[in-house]
Amino acid sequence: MSKWHFVTDGFVKNNPTFVLVLGMCPTLATTTSALNGLEMGLATMFVLILSNIVISLIAPMVPDKVRIPVYITVIATFVTVLQLLMQAFTPAAYETLGLFIPLIVVNCIVLGRAEGFANKHGVGESALDGIGIGLGFTAALTAIGIVREVLGSGSIFGWKFIAGDGILAFVMAPGAFLVLGYLMVLFNKYLAKK
Amino acid sequence: MAYFLIFVSAIFVNNILLAQFLGICPFLGVSNKLSTATGMSGAVCFVITLATVVTYLLNKYLLVPFGLEFLQTISFILVIAALVQMVEIVLKKISPSLYQALGIFLPLITTNCAVLGVAITVVTKEFALGGAPHMLNLGEATVYAIATSLGYGLAMCLFAGLREHLAQSDVPKAFKGLPIALITVGIMAMAFLGFSGIV
Amino acid sequence: MAAASTLKNMALCLGAVCLVCSAVVGGSYVLTAGPIAEAARAKTVASIAAVLPEFSAEPVEGSITVNGTDYTYYQVEGAGCAIVSSTSGFGGPLKLMVGIASDGTVHNTTVLSHSETPGLGAKCTTDEGFIAQFRGFDPAVKSLSVKKDGGDLDAITASTITSRAYALAVSNAVAVFNEINKGGQAHE
């Protein structure tokens, strides 16, 4: 049987944002524009893939009682590495995403996949799962970002197609909740139809 | 005066849930009933305040003197995880009644990003309180932590109250559950926007 | 199958994980320290270049305390002085880099960081009409505050508080510039 479904599952059936409803904080906070959403998604995917791989490798050797502390340490290590890499090579993105980069440590998606998938599966499968869930998360964040940017600033990926301002509320906090709520409705409709 | 400004700003203007988006997962998870919402708020309030003070001191007296600020993320999360465990054990021993009320929420709190978020915010962000922006001192950081968690409790309890009614109203099928909850929070956040600019 | 949860196993496992993780974090810190410093320097130099006339000399960093507040500034030979000045805006700190030419006029300003409302106060980074007022502004002739307060600056529409904060940051920078030059050329 093909292993391809590990990737597609993360995208639709187990979509972390619309179905599992995990990792809501960065989803709401960083999607003020399409680019920010994309960057946040990729940053999370980086940590997710690496932590999935390492945890699937070490899981057989870790005693049950210290499982969670070990996973948190591994995840925090990769987040710190990511912080350092971003500061060095993409300082602008690091500055916009700010607090939400270190907060990947407590993103329930990462710990959730470590605990729910990686410690029961092999390295290859865990890596594919990381890619699938990571892509699903990135796609969801980018979609929310696009909607908020189009409505709120009248532009898409920084390219302005309406002169002047959009509906400012969508760039600010309330817009995040509203857009996510309505996109979830659409996703439910789509799943119900299938 | 500075303390008062921090207080108002952290509860209303920069509400941690509605304006900063921290701790959303437990917010959506346990706000179905008012009683669980108050329990969770109490536990969060306790842990945020304690964790902020401990990590502030850790940062000031251990990480900064040795130039190890890049270890903030990893050391803070480990300290918070250990602290939550310790609170659980101590609470169980000295106050069984309080443990009964808050105990089941404690394990959830380690991965509540509000705790780590506040701890990192107070040591990295400059605050503008009328005068020149500056870093918070220990007293201000403590007040900020308390006020922030009160803001968390306020938003959580208000929302739980709304949600209890929401559960009984007739909404279209695709809106049931989280979508309508998120839209309600959106409207609440809009109301809280009205506070911006008062500090 | 997970290893048994004996004290020895747990201690060994946690110890080993911590050791490896510290090695990874320490290693990446050493490897990225250079690029991080370089990125920070590039950002500072770029913002200095944006606010001062063209220069070739290396900016020299200094710091000074004026009215109880610490300021960082960059002295550039033959061009002037770029001063980092921050005040309270509408949504939080508003941090500017203010370039003051050697003759004491403001050359240009740029926003380093802000937390103003998108579409309103945040226009202080894009509103050409507002920003242009500061170019070539001579504080000796005109007054650095918004017209509402009796000064010579037009505020951004619907964002008086942000405009006030911006003007205050620039006027603080002017005060810092005067303070630096009062002591003659004692500094670099």
C-alpha cells in the first residue's frame, strides 16, 4: 500500500486547523496577511517534521514516565534552532512573527503529533505525517491570510489591487475570529457534501 | 499610576485572548460551561503569576549575566512544566479542596501558550506607559501577569456565559459548535476594540 | 516497546536527551552567531543610510542620557548623526531613527518598530504627506508639534495621538543632537 495517504490525510481528513482545531493561537494571530500566514506555516512545518523524525527514532528507548519531558525538550531544541536560523537569515520574518516563533513549543499540533503518531510509527511514516500535517497547517494559514488581506488591505501577497484601505476590522483581532469561523463553515459544508 | 495603567491596559485594551490571541485552545475547549471556565481561569491565574515571577528572576540573574538569552524558550518551558507539576503535588498535600477545584486543569496548563507567552513577553518587550518606553521591573512584571490572567478569566467567563445560551439556540447545521463560537468571539473582540486608546 | 520506567532508565534517558539537545543548541548558536550579528548590523546601517545624506564613513555608535532617558546614536563623519528615539504611541512603543544633518536640520526619519492600529496610526510608515514634512525640517525656525497643539505639522487623518508621538520622538532626537554637540567634539 502506498504511503502517500499519510501526506493527504494531514491535508484534508486530519486538517490541523479546520478538523482537529489545534494550534489556534498562531492561526489567529499571524494571519494578518497571506505572506505572514505562509511564513508561520512553514516555520511550524520545519519543527513538526524534525521533531516527528527524531521522536519516532528515540521513542522505543524512552521510558514511559519521562516521555512528555523528553518530547518537550526535543521540540524546544528544534524551536531554538529555528529561532537562531531565522534571526540569522530571515530577520524580517522573525520580527513580524515575533512571539509566535518561540510559542511553537507549546503549539498543540507539534506535541499532539509526537504523542499521537510519531511514537507509534516508523521514521518514514512520521516524516510523511509531518509533511502532510505541516502542509495542511500552512495551506490553512495562507488561506486565512489571503482572505484577511484581500478584505482588510485590498491586496494579495503584498500586491495591491484596490487603492486605499480595505475593511480594517479584518486586519485587526475581530477579523481573525470571523474569518476562521466562516472558513470553518465552508470546510464543514465541503466535508458534508463528500 | 504606572501599576494602574498596566492593570487597565492588560485586562481591557490588550486582552490576552481577544487582542493577543494567547491561550485560545483551552479557551475554546473548556468554555462550554461557566463552572469549568471559572476553574480553568483560577488555575491559569495562579500558574501565570507564579511562572512569570520565576522566569523573570531566572532570566535576570542567570541568563542575562551569562549572555544566554537565546536559551529563553527552552529554559522557560522546562521551568514552567516542572512548576506545574510541583504546584499539583503541593496543592494535593496542603489544600485538597482547592486541588479538587483546580487539579484537573493543571496538566493542561503546561501547553497553554498564555503562560509561556506572558513569561517571554515581560522579558523581551518594551512597554509604553505614557512616558518613554522601558522594560518592566519585577513589580511591574508581577502586576502585568496578575492583570493579564484576570483579563483571561474575564473573557473566558463572559464567553462561557454566552456559550451556554448558544448551545440552546437553533443555528444552521454547518455553523454548529466551533464556527458559531468563533464568530461570537469575533463580535466580543470587536466590543473590546472600543477600549483601545483609553490608556 | 518502550524501556521500563526504572529510576536508572529514566535518569539515563533524560540525561542523554539533555546532553544531545544542549550540544545541538550550543552548536547552532556558535554557527549562527556571525550571521545574526551581521544581519543586525546590516539593518542598522540600512536605516542610518535611509535617514542621512550619502556617506562613506563607518557609523560610530555612542550612547547618552538626556532628561533621564538613555539614547543610542550613530555619529557619521561628514553626514550628521542618526538617533534612535522612542515614545509612547497609540498602541504601544513607537521607535524611530531620526537623521540630523550636521547643520542641525532633520534630514529624514524612519520607523524602526511600532504597534499602531493598521490603516490608521500605522500610516506613519507609509503616509508620504506626513513623512515628507520632516525632511529638511529646521527646528530652529519651525515648531516640532502638530497644528492642533500650535505647531507646524499636519497630523495623519484620524491619528492625532500617533502623529503627536512621532513629533515628540523627533523633537527628543533634536534635543539629544544639541546635547551631543554642546560638549564640542569630546566624542568621536
